[in-house]
Amino acid sequence: MPNFPQLSRPALISLCLGLGALFGAAWSAGGGGRAVAAAPPPIVDGAVLPSLAPMLEHVTPAVVNIASKTHVAVRNPYFEDPMFRRFFGIPDGPRERVQQSLGSGVIVDAGKGYVLTNNHVVAGADDITVTLADGRSVKAKVLGTDPDTDLAVLQIPAEDLVALPVADSAKLRVGDFVAAVGEPFGLGQTVTHGMISALGRSGLRGSGYQNFIQTDAPINPGNSGGPLVNLRGELVGINSMIYSPSGGNVGIGFAIPSNLAVEVMRQLVTTGSVKRGVLGVEAQDLTPELSRMLGLKESRGAVVTRVRVNSPAASAGLRAGDVIVSLDGKTVASAQDLHNAEGLTAPGASVAVGVRREGSLITLNAALRAAEVTVIKGASLDARMAGVDFTEVSDSLRQQGIGGVVVSAISQGSRAWQSGLRKGDVIVAFNRRDLAGSSDFQRLSSMRPRQIMLTLLRGDEAFYLLLQ
């Protein structure tokens, strides 16, 4: 065991005074002109003890609990048989199971009742209840969701709300102190604190466009969607996921930066969807083996394997075999980096593409274009899918090896809705046959099978759904 120095009582008092001054100065400096009326700080032996309480008194009223329910129809061939029901006394009527999810959220606009949370907290839900810090419970409306960044915007009809001010997450530094607020394990509102451990984290499984803040502030199940705040009580991130072998906190949590969250919210509120720029290339990681084959000294970058016709990349002069090493000044070390840089850049933006070609470093200019989305009407495929719109899965899902189609819209009351299909569901198989994309889905649907069994991904769950 190493021998750690023991602090004397005067040294402890000096340390507490220093920390108290740090927290107090941070809160006072970040007041933004707001009058802060807080109880005097506790004093022990003449020393002011440090406390986050004055700041948190202004934060916690803006944090909400989110409870969502999804009703999924349960089909069983025996239950469909009237003789079987009569023999066993099973009542007529639909049978269903209820999926429940608990999470957190943060009010970001008190006047309009806007609440930011994670998409996976409300994905596919048909009943969402938001409970405020003062105990009021209200039904929430989903204004829009973005699975690729795992963000959702809700609206609640309530008065006297408290919203958090939003900080510029681009100014965060590793080592900055932060606090995480949420409702882990359904225990009730809980606050933890720590610091920023890393910035710009990517390459994590299960998420699309990645630019995470990493923190050691304890985050646990139920914290999802809650705020990560700085010492001024400003929103710097939306707590989203953890890295844990056990499922509990091990000091590695991830939050979506506030700048990204606010931009996604702006688009969702304005148009109901998020449009992203695309360069129009397919790429893979530059491995040492590929690097040797291409005569390069480096082994970092994204190798272009295909340039799409009439794409911004084609117009800029990109070729198969080019190695993209930067996009608009940001280093591209892998295909995931390129995917992130594309998806986090607005359509129409002009970007400089750094390329290594035949041993030389060149720069090409391209204007990113919005990704084109083709909508397939369910009514054109099968009457059982009338009222449902389908689109191709996103590039982020394809990069995770997931093919198929996504339910982009669905009418309440339709046969598919009554069977349990919901907006945002990812259909990965049709009658147990895997789908590579929309063409497979259309081909199998055109056969008009007597029974349609879909394999769905919804959040972290995979299950079968029978359409009658």
C-alpha cells in the first residue's frame, strides 16, 4: 500500500475554502445577469464548505421523468380459434402486451414546453407521461425523433415551467467539472458529479452519428435523456449511454453535445425531420495492408471504394482508391470519422476534402447535398399495410450491418397500427427472410402471402409482429 500524506486540519480548511471559492466563482460568473437568492453556505470552524446546491436549485426544476408505454398486439393461432377460446374460456377481444420505458428529459423552452430527451426513451411509444419536479404529471406530444443521433423533442402542455439555459459545448475542455441529473433505476431525481473525461468520442456500437462527450459523472439506466450541466447550471449535453460490462456505472458515460442537440431540435421542430449532407461515396478503413498496396506511408484515413453517379463527390473529382484524410479541416482517420463528418454537416455546405492520391496530398472542394429519401406507400404493396410509409434504413444502420426498411409514418387506426406497428420501427426480415433493402421488401410483399410476419427492431428490442 502506498503511503498517502495526511492533511492537517488547517490544510483541510484551506482546501475546502479553495473549492468553495471555485464553485462559488463559477456559479456567480455564470449567472448571466440572473438574480440568485440562495441560502448562505454552511460554515464549519470558520470555513465555507463547497457545495453545488446553489447551482442545482436552479437546475433540478427543469429535469423531468419520462414514462412511456407501447401496446403491442400478441397473436397466437390457438387464440384465434373460436373453439379453442370457448373451450378454455378465453374472452374475445384483442390481446396485447405493454412495453414500458423509463427515462429522463430536460426542459429547454419554458414558453413552448419543449423537452429534449433520447429517442430510445420514447421510440415507438403511443403513451408518454412526463412528471415534473414539482410532482405534476402531463401527457406529452412527440414533435420529432432522430434515431441517428438518439434525440427526441417532446412538447408538454404545462404552465410555470423552468428551462435550462444552453451553453456552447464547443467551449468544453477535458477536466471541466459537470453534474448529471436524472432518475436512475426509477429511484427519483438524483444528482451525480464528475468531470469531462474526453471530447469527440466516436466509434461506439449502437449509435449513428457520434461526437460524444465522455464523463465520469455516474450515469445509470434511467438517466438517459437527462441533462449534463456545467458549474453555471447550463446544459452542455444530453446523457445518452454508458460503457459497462455489468450494466451499472463504471465511470464511463457519454452525452450528446448541446450544440448538436439544439441543431437537431431546431430541425425537428421546424420540419419534423433532420436533413444531413452527403458526399456521395462509399468508403472503408485504411488498413496497413491497403496502405502498402496503395503505396502510402500512413495507415489512417477512409479509402473510397465507390463514387456515386451525379454526386457531390463525382462533381468534385473524387475517384475510387482516393484516401480521404480530412473533411473541412477535421481529421478523418476512419470510415466512421468520414460518416460522422458528413452527417454532422448541413446540406448545401461547401467543404474542403483532403485527399491522398498516388502519394500526393491534394484538396478538392465539394458542396454537400441532402440525402434523397424514397418513400414507399404500404397501400401499394398490400392492403394490410395501408396507411404506412416505408423508407430505406439510414447509412448509420447500414454501417452496423442492419438492412431493411424503416416505418417513417403510420396512421393511427390502420390495420398495421392495431397490430402494433409504430413509427420508427426497423423491419429487418419479412416472413423470416432477411431484408437487404427496400427492393427485397417490395419483392416479398408483392407475393401477397396469406400471413405477414415482420421481424422488428425497436430500440434495444427485437421481436416478431404478425399482420392480419
